[in-house]
Amino acid sequence: MCSIDEKIARVNQVFHDLDEDTAAFRRACGLECLVACGDCCKNPMIAATEDEMLPMAAFLLKTGKASRFYASA
């Protein structure tokens, strides 16, 4: 079993790898998001697992913003 910091690092690496793969795919196919779109990011039907949210949760805790974020949810 790995520590929480190791798990966060692994999740961040997966996100980094996905970003690189997505960028390469977009370049190869010529696909781009519309400027200032954000529709995917704002879609409440997009699911995320607890593991996927660990980096954000750690950031909010480290920066003292967790309570404010939780209260606004």
C-alpha cells in the first residue's frame, strides 16, 4: 500500500500522460475545443473517482481553501 503522497503523485502522472496523449491526438487530427467553451468542464454529468480528486483535495487542504470550497459546493 502506498502513502497518500505517493498516490497523489501517481494520479498526477496519469493526468500528465493523458494530457500529452490528448495533445498529440488533437495535433494529429486537427481537433480543438472552441475558444472559451468550457462546456465539458461545467458538465455535472462528468464523473470523477475519489482517486482522481485527490490532487485537488490535497491542494485545497494545503492552501487553506478546503472549508471555503466545501461550503460553496
